[in-house]
Amino acid sequence: MKNIEVILILITVPDAKSAECISTLLVDKRLAACVNTISGVSSLYRWEGKLNRDDELILMIKTVKENFDKICLTVISIHPYDMPEIIAIPIVSGATQYMEWIKNETSVDNEM
């Protein structure tokens, strides 16, 4: 039985159109089991020597660790930012049925 790690990927986007495009593509390609979009985020950051404050949305992507590199490549290819935020957090525990669902929806070989 293969040990499959479940992760949560966070990606910021500038608008709802970008959020919908990225979310749909990731779920359609079975790279993500689920993507939640959180609006109302205010980001403060330094970019190219300037302080910036922007309204953004955050995508919360539930997937398996083995899909991270494919998700990065996919997102970078369509994301409007020059350098999008794409970070992964391990999910150390979760409801068994939900964790299995994520694995089944995102694992190409469905081998667990």
C-alpha cells in the first residue's frame, strides 16, 4: 500500500476571473480534489523595492504531494503575476473519508 501525502496549496490571485480559471483547470485535470476561493484578502508586500498593498483572493487547493510540481507548472503558465505565490502545507490529519476522497480524486493511479 502506497503512502500518499495530502497537502494544502495556497495561491494568491488578483481577481475572480483568475481564480475561476485556475480552479477549473486544476480540478478538470484531476490535479486538485477541491479548490476554495477566499476573497477580501489585503496583501502588503515589497516588490522591486516598492511597498505595495493589493486586494487579492486566496485559492486553497486540496491535493496530494506528488501533484505539487505539475500544479506549479500549470499555474505559472496561466497566472497573471510574474512570480505567483504557490506554497504547500502538509495536512497532518483529517477526517478519514475526506482524506481518502482527496487521494481518490487526485491520484492518477489511485493506488493507496
